[in-house]
Amino acid sequence: MIFRQFFDSTSSTYTYLLASRQGGEALIIDPVLEKVDRYIQLLNELDLRLVKAIDTHLHADHITGLEALRERTRCITVMGEQTKADVVSIRVADGDTVGIEGLTLEALYTPGHTDDSYSYILPDRVFTGDTLLIRGTGRTDFQNGDPRAQYASLFGRLLKLPDQTLVYPAHDYKGDTVSTIGEERAYNPRLQVKSIDEYVTLMENLNLPDPKMMDVAIPANMRIGLAQQIVAGHGWGVSAEEAKDLSSKRDVVLIDLREDQERRKSGVIPDSLHVPYPDVEESLKSDGVLGQVAQETGKRLVFYCAYGERSAMAVQAAHAAGFDTARHINGGMQAWLRAGGPVT
Ligand code: FE
């Protein structure tokens, strides 16, 4: 496995880059906007293709690199379903998996620092965001933070992982880089409490100043959605209502860009073709599945995903490849279901 830990000294944030092999797919956790050039450089040097970018929670102390990475690499953005960020490609719930070639992370809902905090588990390590830090825990005094929820996330969930599990947090302010669950259980001062009430009292008396970037970072991190208006301005977006009419037409093929897990959860529009988003560009080539469908049968391509972000990127790729009639469903499956569209 390729594993890199980056540090942003302004916000003391750790960012993690993961891949199963050189030349393969990569995933990044908690990217920082100012460091995006560095990530892209390393991706190029290691011949990696970034396919997913995750934020463990809505950050208050730095501006996320999610939007910039999506603009530059067309990667899929991932956050928890509770997030207040306007648009991400995939919203995960507890127990969902986030996969790339050769690697599968399990999402563990660990609220407390914020109500949208998730940890991500690999067999030998866990990315704890700001829920569990090295010899510390994330503050719980803003963004719907809740020390009771955090106690449950720590004692009921993270500390249940095997002792030897490596702990990779989203921040460190003292220069530590990694710990283990066993080490934190034994030596983390915040975890030496005897009851939930003792933990709540401890957390409610930290009296920390607000993060310097907070008034800038939180609003910025809530508006990371792809400018779908740009795609709409070209006339490439259709409403769910329009899509319902289109779906019954013989010369239209609907293309589902989502992953199997999402398809199982929310259902599929009848008769749609499944092309997972990372495969779209390849598929649009003249010998690819979509290239063949569009060229040989003259069908119009109509893309959809969960919320309209991946499909907005796919429709741009389709037009760039010369498919002038390609469209996508604004708002994706969420809008389709709201419009009462049929699913199987
Ligand atoms: Fe945080």
C-alpha cells in the first residue's frame, strides 16, 4: 500500500493519501486547500489517479481542498450524510464503505466534535478525524458538538477497535504523527475519566478560543458544490420531471453513475445502464460501452447519480467527447425520488 501523511503547519492538519499500487487509483482524506498543488504533484510523480476525496467532517480551522481537487482531477467528493456542505458526490452513513481499486475503508459514525464526524477504518488503522487525537480529543463546543455523543463515539466505538490499531488523527499540535488505540486508552488524559458526566464536565471547561479561521472556513466549507449552474447554462441539465418524460423515449438511454452500495440503498431508474463514474471517460471512447451505444444506436445519453455532481462532470466529459445531445438529471436520484419517478 502507498500511504502518505502530509502536514499543513498553518492549521496543524494531517492529510492522508492512500493507494494500493503505483499507477493505480488513489484516495485522499482531509485535504487542505493551500496544499492542493503539492498533492497533485505527488499524484503525478507516483502516477496515481485520484478518484475520491473525503472530509472526515466540516472543518472550522482550514478551507477544505475538496472543491479544488474535484475541479482539477474530477474526483468524487465524500462526506457523511449529516454534513451541511451543499453538494458532495457521495454522502455516507454508518457502516457504508468507501472503496478504490484494492482498498476499502469502512465509515464509522463518530459524532461529538461535530454532528457530521466520521472515522474511516482499514484493517490495521483508523483515521479518526477530530474525534480521537493523540493524547487528546476534538473540542465539542461548536458546530453541534456534543460531549455526550463524543464519549459514546470514543468509548462505545473507537476504543472497541483492537489495541494494535494505528490511530491517524486529522490534527496534531505537538508533533506526534501516529498512535494506537491501546496507547490512547492507557495514556490519553481525556480518556482517564470514570463516567460520562466526568467527561462532559471536562469538555465543558476547556475554555478554548475560537479557531482563527472559523468565520472564513465554515461558510467556505459549506459551499463546495460544483457550479451546476454552468452546466445548466449550456442547457445540459434536465429537471427530474423532464427526465421522467425522457425516460420513456426510445432514443434515450439513462446512465446510472453511482456505486453498487448506493444503487442498493436508493434503487435504480428502470432500464438504466450502469457505468460507475470513474469509468465514464474510458466508456465514452469509440470502443467503450457508451461510445458504442451513442454511435451505433443513435441514442441520447442522460446521466444521473445521487445528487447531480458526478453527472454534471460526466455530461461535460460527454460533450468534450463530441456527444452533443448528452444531458444529466439536475439533483440526481434525490430529485428523481422527490418527483415521484419510478425505481426498481
Ligand atoms: Fe475539526
